[in-house]
Amino acid sequence: MLPPGLLYEEQRLQALQRYDILDTPPESEYDDLVQLAARLCEVPMALISLVDRERQWFKANVGLPGVTETERCISFCTFAIEQEELLVVEDATKDARFASNPLVTGGPFIRFYAGAPIRTEEGFTLGTLCVIDLEPRALSEDQRRSLLALKRQVELLLRLRLQVKQTQERDRQLMESSGDAVFLLDEAGRVVESNPVAARLLGRDAPALLGTSFEELAPESEREPLRRALHTLRSRGTVRLEQGLWSAQGERVVLDIAATLQEVGSSRRLLVVGHDLTEKRRLEQQSIQNDRLASVGALAAGIAHEINNPIAYVLSNVSYLQGWLEELERSLAAVPGFPAHLADVLVEAKEVLSESLDGCTRIRDIVRDMRSFSHASDEALAPVDVNASLDFVLRMAWSELKRTATLEKDYAQELPAVFASESRLGQVFLNLIINAIQAMQSSASRRHILRVRTVREGEHVRIDVSDTGHGIAPEVLPHIFDPFFTTKPAGSGTGLGLSISHSLVRKMGGELRVRSAQGQGTTFSLLLPMGERTLESSSALVS
């Protein structure tokens, strides 16, 4: 355990360090006080001296130009900080404590010293406000009172400094722990500080943001409203707005901003707190898109129903005509001298009816598939025949596929069923096949191939959908499953298809992978578990 004297000294030094004032630049508030002290006490020198472990350092200095500190072991202030009030040395040459002090026997040849201890609210003495003369002298009572009054002003300045420091530290801790993006701007609108959330959202570290104009972080088209908002903030003290900012990756980040004007002494700061709305806006857009798709599905189901009834009549009548024509052909063949050219007409009529029947059957199948695909079926997981599901989707996409590429199917025989939602799995397959067709349509100068392959792989079934299109750039590949990410022209895609497909596959306990080579093509691979899964997976899909 430290002796009481040493224990107090360690606590005193810790108190001094809390003010974080040692070796700071001169400040006019302190300089004014030492000049006033020298004038009131009619001496050439005055100091605000802070006593460190091995030195005394001068926060303010008049009369000792170029001197910022001296060794503590020869300082008068070391004795002064042990006093309750003033330490007054009228003639240092006659005081046993200081007569041989090098500051007395040599330059600056101190003769008179008076020091008023500077104390913290806890009672620790940090240093002194002292006045010095090169001639022996005494202080009047008015001068004593003036020196003590001035030292109280020094104590007040130090308390204010500590409060500001504590406030800044508290603000910094709040910034660091905040879940929102926080920016501290100077009055001109340049970033002075930012927290980790701001750095993460914008993809830039704090040093990169330092000194950046806040307006320049916004897209060009959104800078004028931000400029007006900052002007309002400076004049009214508070402002609220929704603002987009560019990240380093070129993505627009939407923030709900609440900003306030902070005044610390003579300086003004703009505190900007932004709550990230990007995900909320994405979910809103996804909800709108889902509603739109649901409406389109309901419309498609209605149209399919309306087509289904008349096509049934047509199919029935064409089948009847086909049977009637066959019977007519048999009857006429038994008639003697039946003209040969009429026999040729009957053969041609049979071919026309056969083609009509095939076309009507195709329409019926398409309508049936549309109704099945758009039907809001039960989302529960159940065994699904992957090969049959792929054939179903390929029939739906055939009109687009046949004009773009040759279809190659390589289905594993006796492929086990997977445990999935049949309608959702069909949605994933259709999205992958349509994407593949579109990738090949953009490079239609050569004949393309769409390959669809199924194979058993351990306890999973793997489905590969491969195209020979333009491929995906390496820098784009990590983002293709991100919501709203698309490389298609504006209005040509929502950027939700692959994101939703990826989410659906994961909820069915599977995995969606991709590999691509630019100029050669892309392969998406689905791995789906075989056999029954737990009810937990089913509940996750429904949610």
C-alpha cells in the first residue's frame, strides 16, 4: 500500500490527466487571465503552471517568452500546491527553501513569487496561478484578493473543459454504440466524425469520410433538397428528412435523418443521425411486386378458365369431325367409280383435322398448365417428382425456348422424389429457365443449347439448368441473389427473381449454386433433400 502522501500524489496526477490539457496549444481565455494577473499585481511575469510528475508545464505565460516548462525539482509551484491559500515569497534570497535554487542564483533571477493553488472540485491541486518579479516586494490585500479571484476563474475554465471533454466522450460512446448512422459535421457541413454504422452503410472507413462534404455523399439529383435542409438546420436548430446517400459500391442507401445543431462554446456542430430505411423500402417494393404477381396469377387463372370451356367444345367437335371423316372415307371407298382426286381431298382433309386436333390439344395443355401454376395451392411440403415438374415448366416456356435454343434433357431414371412445395419448386424452375432463355437471346448470333439435367447426389437430388449465353461477370456474381439487384435495363426486370428463388430453395432445406464463365454460359444447380423433412421446414416455407 502506498503511504498517504504518495497515494494522494498518484490520485492528484490521475486527476490532472483527466483534463487532457498538458501540452495543448495556447488558448486566449487562459492568456487573458495571466496578463490581467501581471497587471493587477504590477509584476513582469505571470504563469498558469500545471505540476506533472517530473515537470511543471505552463498553460499560459507572460514575461517568459519561449519557455514552456521547467523541472519540477526546482519549481516554486511544487511548494505552492501544498498550501491552502497563497504561497508568498517576498525575497527568495532570504528564504532557506529557495536561496540556492538555480532559478534564483541564475536566470531569470527570481526574487519575488506568489502562487495561488488551482484545485479540482474533489480537492486535488493541479498547479498554480503565480506571479513573479525580479525584485523583492510584497502584495497588498487587494492584490491578494485579485490573485485568488483570478485563480478561481482558472478553476472555472478547467471545470468547463472537463465537462466538455466528458460530454464529447459520452457523445462518442453513444455514437459508437448507436444502431443508427451518426455523422458530426462542422458548420460548413464537412464530416468531423462518424460512427461504425455510418462507415458500414457507406462502405467507407471513418478516415475516408473525414473532411468530406456531407452534400457530396448524396446523389446529384438529391443534393439541392439536402442543401436546403442543412441551411434550415443552421437557422432553426433542428430538421427531419428522408435522404438517399451513395455508398462506395454505388448503391443508394436511404436514411431517415434527424439532425440537431450543437453549440459548444463558440463552435457549432451539426449532429446528423440517420436510421437505415433501405431494407424497409426493399421489403415494401417486394410486397408491391408480390401483390402484382398475385394479381397477374389470378388474372391468368381467370383467362385460362374462360378459354378452357370453348376449347373443350372445339376439341369435342374436331374429334367428332375426325371420326365422321374416317367413316365417310370408308363409305365412299365402297362406291364404284369414286373419283381419285376426291380421295386425295379426303386425305388432305384428314391431315388438316389432325393438325387442328393437335393444336387444340396443345392449347388445352397450356391452359391446364397455366391454371395449375397460377393456382394458390397448399404450401405444405410433400414428395415431388422433379422430372415431371421440370417437364411441366418446360412446356410453359416452350414458345420462348423453341425460338432461342435447342433443348437437351438428361434425366436420371428412377430419380427419388424430393420433399418440397410443388408450386414453389415450379416457380424456381420457371425463373431459372426464363433467365437462361433471356441470357441466350441477347447473343442470338449463334445457335444455343439449354441443358436440363437431374442426378442423384448422396442424400440429395441435383438439378442443373445450363445455358450457352453471355455468362455473368465475376464482379457481378457475388450479388446476383441480392434483392433488387439486376443488370437488365430499367423497366426490364425487378431484380427479385433470383433473390426469391434463392430464399424459396433455402426454406425447402436445399441449396442454390451458380457457376459462370463470360462468353461461355452459366449453370445454376439446385440441391434438394430426398425423403421427408421435419414439420419445422414446412412452417418456415409457409412463413
